[in-house]
Amino acid sequence: MAGAAAQSRPSRWPSRTRWALAVPALLLSTGLLAGCGNDYPLGDAQREAAENNTSSLNGTITGGGSTAQNAAMNAWTTSFSSVHPRVQVQYASVGSGAGRAGLLAGGTEFAGSDAYLKDEEVADSIARCGADGAINIPAYISPITVAFNLPGVSSLNFDADAVAKIFSGEITSWQDPAIAELNPGVELPDVPMTVVVRSDDSGTTENFTEYLHAAAEEHWGHEPSGSWPGGTRVEQAQGNSGVVTTVVRTAGAITYADDSLVDSSLGKAALKVGEGFVGVSGEAAALAVQDADRVEGRGPHDVSLHLNRTTETPGAYPLVMVSYFILCSSYEDSQRLELLKEFAHYVVSDAGQQAAADSAKSAPMPATLARDAAEAVDSITVRG
């Protein structure tokens, strides 16, 4: 299984000491940490809400990680502040791998990650999070789009083999017969093909390479990984927004990115599922998540999911990403824990999920998954 394979490889994350300092430093440099002289970073509206609000919650919690979650996170923090205006939720969009490293290093209270913690990371989290370590809680479901910049072409059909051949360097021309066969009647332009991938350690990359490993193993000779494998001629850029910007500026370029960040000027690929092709949508992503299984060997309140990348469920989009809130299973500070649980409950609630869908085109969380996520939040305790 792709999920199992991903668990067995050695960790490549930055050193914990570096990220214990780097994530708070990034928050400080962008004016996000408390103590910067601004109790109401969202402006007068937040100040007015605080003066007229009865919420007793007060304080700051910090997190970092997934760039794909960033649009949803902005919506969550803005909406949450309208109910609890004296609470500041600070989030540094530094990439999933860096976010997990920051949490494990003690630099933040929570992480956003497009891949769940690996077995060795769970073991490492015990020193930071208590005997039960850290837990993965689904927060954000989104399709990953194969996006391209082809003059006059807004959509293409791909199967997993074609995608694998493009990103492995086996296909180097838009006029390759394999692409033409999947797209009869489409006039494919004679422009150079430029493959653009993430330069940073990325949960989006891990999900993308997991799909290739599971659905097109014959043409993809690499294990799933958050770091792009060597040996292929590619251009690299930082974050989801970085790869999208590069493709927008480069005719003939192709990349993979969280759908919420794909520029409207770019074309999108529909992927083959069964005998048909399924386009990118939140609803199609949600169907794929319903076909997922819980990862074995985890604690009762860890909601890590193994996605079925070879699903043949009609209308399901297999290149989907479940992005997680990663929290400790216990915290020493009861006040901080109260803030974290209140915010996490909002994120997985119907209101929080709707806020994410409105701002980031995310998929609705299936009801059973939302229930499991809420129960996981409830399970977090204070350790004495």
C-alpha cells in the first residue's frame, strides 16, 4: 500500500532545533506573534467585536505548516475571531514538512500538514506531547489539480500512466502520441514542455507521488515522498503558489497544486477512473475520501487515512488530499489547551467546513469523518 510505503522511509525533515527557532521567528518577522503591539491584528472590526463580545477566551496559539491550508486557515481565523475576538490564532504557511518539524521541536502548538505523521514522527512526538504522542485530525479535503499552460487548451484527459510519464521525464512533448490518444480532436500546440515541481518538503508532493506510485507504478519508479526525487529534469518553486506562478508565466508548463490555488487562466486535467474521466471538484474529492480506510496501528483517536488511489467509484477524483490538524494528545497548559480545542472544534464543525469551502473550494467532510474528528479533539487532555 502506498500509505505503508510512505511510513517506512527515513525522515528528511529539518533539524528540530532549527525549526524550534525558525517558525516562531517567521511569525515574529511577519508581525504575527503576540507582543508586537497589536492586540487586534484584523483591525477595528475585531476591536469592536472584542468590546461587545462576552467570550471569556483570551490568549494566543501558534501553528505552522501546509501552504495548501493557508486560504482555509485565513477564513477559519477570521471567522473564529468574530466569536472569540480576544483569541489570536497565528499560522505560518511554511510547508507541511516544516510544520510537522516545528510542532515536534516545540516551536508551535499545532501543525497543518497535507500528510499524516509517519510512524517515526509519532514516536518522536512522545517527548513533546506525552505518552500518547501527537494525533492527526482531518481538517481540510481538497483535490490536487494537474494544471498546465497551453495556449488555446483549457482541459485535457490524462490517465495515471500519462501523468507518471510526464513527471518522470518519459514524455517530453505535448504532441506525444500518448497524450494525443487520450485527447482525440484536441489540437495540441508545438510548445516546449516544462515540468514544474515543489522545491520544499511538501505534503502536496507526498500525495501526488503516492498517487503515481499506486496508480502508475510501472512508469513511476519512486516511493511516495514529500521531497521531489532526483534524476528528472524539472524546474522547482517554493510552495503551491510558487509552482502555480511559474506555470502561469511559462507557456507549455505543467505542475500539480492544491486546486484552491490554481490560477483561473490555467488548464486542468481530468483523470481516468474506470472507463471514464473525472474532472476536478470538491464533490468528486469527497467521494474519493469516502473510499478511504483508517491507517492501521494508530491510537483510537488518530484519524490518519489511507486513500484508495486506484478507486473505480464513479465520479470519484483519486488525486485528493486530506490535510490534517496535528495536535498533541495532551498539553501541560490548561488555558492553552482550551484555546486549541475550541479552535479545532470550530475547524471541523459544519460552520468551519463551510467557511473553508467558501474561501478555498475545499470538499465537504463526510459526516462520519467529521464525527471522528470531533471525538479526536475531545480526547485531548491536560497532563499533570
